[in-house]
Amino acid sequence: MSEHQHHSMDTAYDPRAVEARWYARWEEARLFLADPSSPKPRFSIAVPPPNVTGELHMGHALNGTLQDMWSRYRRMTGYEVLWLPGTDHAAIATQNVIERQLAEEGTTKEELGRAAFESRVEEWYLTVGETIISQFRELGASLDWTRTRFTMDPAYVRAVRTAFVPALPVGHLRPGGGLARAPRHALLHPLPDRGAAGRGRGDRHRAARDDARRHRRGRAPGRRAVPAPGGPRRGPAAGGPPAADRGRRRRGARLRHRRAEGDAGPRPDGLGHRPAPSAGRDQRHAPRRADERARHARVRRPDRRGGARARGARPPGGRLPGEDRAVRAPGGPLRSGPPGAGTARRPGARPRRCRRASSRAARWRSPRPRPAAPRSGSGCSRACRGARASPPPGRRWPTGSAALTQDPDVLDTWFSSALWPFATLGWPEDTADLRAFYPTSLNSTAREIINLWVSRMIMTGIEFMGRVPFADVAIHCVVQTPDGMRMSKSRGNVLDPRVIIGRYGADALRAWAASVAMSSQDVRFDESRIEGFKRFANKLWNATRLVLNGLGEDPVAVPAPDADLRLADRWILSRLEAAIDATGRGIEDYAPQTAIGALYDFAWHDFCDWYLEAAKPRLRDGDPAARAVSLRVLDVLFRLLHPFMPFVTEELWHRLPGERGFLMRSPWPERDERFADPEAEARLTRLIALVEEIRRARQAAGAPRRGGRLRFEQPVEPEVADLAAELAAVELVPELAGPGVPLTELAARLELPAAEVDPAAQAAARERLQRELERAQAKLANQEFLARAPAAVVEKERARLAEVEDALERLGAGATSVKRLN
């Protein structure tokens, strides 16, 4: 017997008495640590770093549940798993918090100074960072805490400098600008200057977009031309930009002046201007020249006629902007899902203009270094000491510059975060983690940051590592308030997952998250569903208590597929095999709602409602087959449920007989076709339908819950007849005292004991059924509902309508269909 004895089980499951204890034991046993030298196949996820500015919200809880589900499942299927934790510095939000604190103290960040400001931020991070970690622990997240990273830790800052310092001398990192527009062929290679003759499909798309905007504003649509170098300015009447866009016109005027002089803008070292790559040349040949330059780049321009197209979400009924610019990703195709996840771009598609690669507004971000003459004495500022970088091949640093000095600008946070999948593994060093776990297996995120973050991770992964950073992108839903509003801290409608965990337990929250996360785009928060999963955990607790109470002291054998088992035993073992198959396919296909739904139906209905009800007398009598089958079902069920509900399954699994290790280290159940029995499933399905019909007749007649007589009009196997009588709580008789109620599922008639009928209660029941009948009829008469609702929903409504009609008929005929028994 395991460490817990069944007689010590309480009558109800208490999550607070279980969860903290088991998480501490998992950490003590170092279950979450990944071994890069393991011969097992690898599975890795770099957790999308939550902002260090505050606490986790429901979106973090939902995404954390998904990643933990996949991580635990992969450990049980034989993988070496690294789920790497970390946090993001969230520069603007963090700076705002610290500035408010300074304002309350009567000072400012300028008076404090940069070094003191950074020290203040680091102290604050230690406090809030621990809060986030404790929240993940409450959720049950199996993160490898020994590898926790932060986007402003020294090693990560070094990775950022290594990545972006070489972009300085070639002009790809510009103050207040951006990486202009992400090239079709690589991240750090310049775009050609294209005149009107070189306008491509992307320009036509933007022109159509501007026409639509002018049309909405009441202006005449006009085709916006792309001016050639040195060409004349064109106003709205000639198809140019609208007069209101003064900023764009001023920038365009400066750019045309520089192009006219054969100049592409200031050099990053401040020593004049650099010539434009296509200055003085026919712009129609610019794309071809860009291809020639790309041949010498580390990442070549993809062949748009073939190759792996990154698959993403399509906007309903329309094309994706830049859809013809899919990236051939070195290392294999990139998948994203679920289908219909919204209007976000495909991760490999050409992203929008990155308008801020650096900024002077924020202080606490990765500093943007720049080349300059070395200082006397130190040669480099303290902030960038050790960050020397060699110039790119074929380029030289400006004369007299051998070091880097600190630039007052800082990088946009999305560019430093773009290095997350490989910088967290030790890049630019050649570490064991980097060799073992890159590329990672999966990125899970919401759709609003696909372009901001996912696309940048893909571009930097290809540029610096030569491979895409992950094979799959799982796009989960957005959790809304119960009334359909977006959750926002400014509105004060954000839900704290810890409050929900305190009410219902982490397992209930996790099961709900798995049931909705990948099912649609947006999900309204419904606390009643979480409460339902708490009842489900309690159902598992009581079922285990029932089985253990009937075990006794004798050892229990494992049921063999060829054993002489009863019909109910063969049926539940066959249904268990179907649950194993549905759960595995749901997790593998990124449809966890299918997996948790199949397990819920099997555990609650098949096992608890039907099998245990039928096996109760046998368990009390010590039937070896009933004991063996019940224990096998519980053992497999807890392993299947563990990725979704780790706490309650670990607790109950350790209460089963035998010596047991940790559930996470147990093997994932494999389907055994020898237990599949379609014949037993068909026979039990008909029997269940008969019992449900008897129960409906009993309810409609107002008869007691037990009692009555059942007569089969055709021969029925004794095992089936006895099981039907046990489940329906009736007596089998050869003849009835009266005509009885005819049953439709099997050729049989039912005679029920009469009850003291309350006329008022009977009238209320009839009125309730009549209202439900009218509602169902109106719904099925609605052609829009029939056209738009899924076929399964329509069929469910029709079945419900038939049940209500049958109940009304039985209630109206109660006087003639119920026979008083003596």
C-alpha cells in the first residue's frame, strides 16, 4: 500500500491541504530540471516573459496552463523537457512606476542620475519578480527555476549588444528611426530605393489602404505615387499624400533632397552622409541588385515559387497583407494555429514598419551603443566595458575608434526581446543548453503580439542562429470579462488568478483554461465553469474513496485482456481505451479542449455514473474482477489527467495500492487494442438508453426514485436484464398487474408505484415544461440559427425538444400510466 491509507481520506477534496505540499515535494525532488546531456529526445519552451511591472493576470494563467500541460505530457512520453522561465523589463511601464515613486519622494529621474535610477529599478525588480514566481508556483507550473532569466540581466545585455552593435556601422540602427522595413530576404540587409517604376505589390496594397481612408474621410480616392529620387513633389490632386499628413510630407522632402544629392542619410558615426545603395541608378533594377547583395548574406532571399510557407491565421474573408512574401525558414516549416485565430499576420510575413528601434524617452532599456573615439584612460565607459565588437566583414570602424561609448538612446524593448529563444540559452556563447534545446519546440502566445514579438524572434533566429527559433506557434484565446469587455488594469476589471485559485483550487482553474484556451479567439470569463471543475475534482476524490473502501487486504491483480470479465467490465475497459486515444490526439493536435472534454465525460459519466453504480454490490462483496478493473481505470485516468490537473491526480495516485513514484515520471498510457470491445460498447449503450428512459418516465410520473416492476416482452440475456434492474432500481417480473408504460429502447413495459401527487407541484412542472417546449420550438424555427449553428448544436436542441414533448405526454397521462402497487 502506498504512503496514504484510504481510511484517512476526508469526505471531500480540499485543494488547500494538497497543492502547496505537493509542489514543494516536486521541487525538492528536482523534477523540473532539464539535463542537456540526456540521450532522450528534447522538448523545450522559453516562457513568454511576463512584464516585471506587476502580477500575473488571467491571460498568464491560461498560457501558463497550456505550456505546463505540454511540458508534463512530454516528460511522461519520454522527452527531456526544458521549460525555461523569465521576466521582461517592460521599460516604459517600469519607468512609469519608478517615476511615480520618485515624484512622491519629491525628486525626478534626472536628479537621481542614471546609475542610481538603474539601481532603484533593480531593487524593485527583486520584489515584484518574486511575486510573479510565487504565482507561477501556485498554478503548478513545472518551470526549471534554476535557469530563470531576465531581459536586463548582464548575460542578456551582452547578447543584445552582440546582436545589434554590428548593425551600427551599416546604418541599420538609427536614432528615432527603425530597421526601416524588414526586408523580404533578411533582417539586417538594406532595402533598395524603389521609384514609381519599381513599385511592388506591397505599395499597391498601401495605396489601396490610403484610398479607403480618404474615402471614409469624404475625400476623393487617389493613387498615391512613390516619388522617384529627385522627382517633383505631388499633392493630393495628383495622387500624392493628403495635405493633413504633414509629418510624412516633411520626412519625404528631406529624403528626396538626400536622394537627389546621391545621399541616403547621415552616417551612424556622425562623420557625414553615406551614399544611397542605388544612387544614380535606374530604380527599375533595384530589386535585382538587392538580390545580388543578398547572395552574400547569411540568409538568402527565399524562393517565392516554393519552399515552406509559414502557416498562420487568415482574416475572415480576406487576404493577409504581404501574403506573397512568406519566408522560407531554414530548418523546416513553421506552423501556427489554431485556425481562424483572427486577423494577425502570419509570423513569416512581412511585418509593419518598425518605427522605433531606439528612443530617448525611456531610460531603463538595453542601451544603444555607438562607435566613437576612445576616451583617454579607460577606453570605454563602465556601462559598455567588455562589449567590444569587431566590424562586419568588409567594413571598418571610423578612424581612431577602437571602443564603444554609451549612447543616451535605448533599444526598443521588442528588439531586445526578439533574442529571447536563444539568448536565454546562453548565446552568444556556445553552451550545452544552446546546443541541446535550440531551436525550441513551441511558442505559445496571444494574437496581438504576433507581429510585435513572434515575427522578430523568427527574423533574429534566422539571422543569428540560421534556424527558426521554434517549430510551432500556438495562438491561444483572449480572456474577456463576463460582459465581453477587454480586461484592463486602467478599467480595474482584471481578475487575479490567485483569488480564483483560493476559491476553487489550481486544478479547477487549469482544467477550465485547457477547455477554452484553443477553442476560439475570445472567451468570456465564466466562473461557474471553474466551479464545475472543482466539483469534478471532488467527484474523482469520492470515486477513489469508494473503490479503496472495497479493496480489503488481499493483493489485486491487473485485469488481463483475455480474462473472463463481465459485460460492464469489458465495456468500461473499452471506453478507457477510447479515452486514451482521444486525450493523446487532443494534446498532440493542439486541441486541449478535446482532450479534457473526453476525460471529463469518461470519468464523470462512464466510470462514476454507470460503471461504479453497477459495480457497487460486487465491490462490497469483494469481487476480484471488479476490484482489478476499478483500480486499472483509476491508475490510467490519473495519468491521463495529470497534465491538466496535477495536484489532485498526484494525491489520489499515491493513495492507490503499491509502491509509487511521482506521477510525472510515470509513463504515458498507451492504447491496447486487446481491450477494445465494440460489441460490449454497443450492448451497454442500448442498456444505458433503456435505464435513462425508465428514469425519465419515473420523473414525469412523479413516482419515487426506487421501486417499480419491469417486464421484457422479448427474451433478454440474464446479465443484461439483471444489470438493467440494478441500475434502474426496479424489479424484474414475468407479468404486470396492468398494461404498464410501453418503453421504446427495448421491447418492455414498466409499472411504477404511485406517489402522493401534489396538484400544485404537478401544475408547476407542466408549466415549466411548456415554457421549455416553446423555447425549443422557437429556436428550431429560427432559420438563422439553423444556418449558422453547428450541426451538433442543432441536433442537441432537437433531441431536447423530443424529451420535453415526451415528458409532457407522460405527465398528462399520469393517471392512466401509473399503477399503484400493493
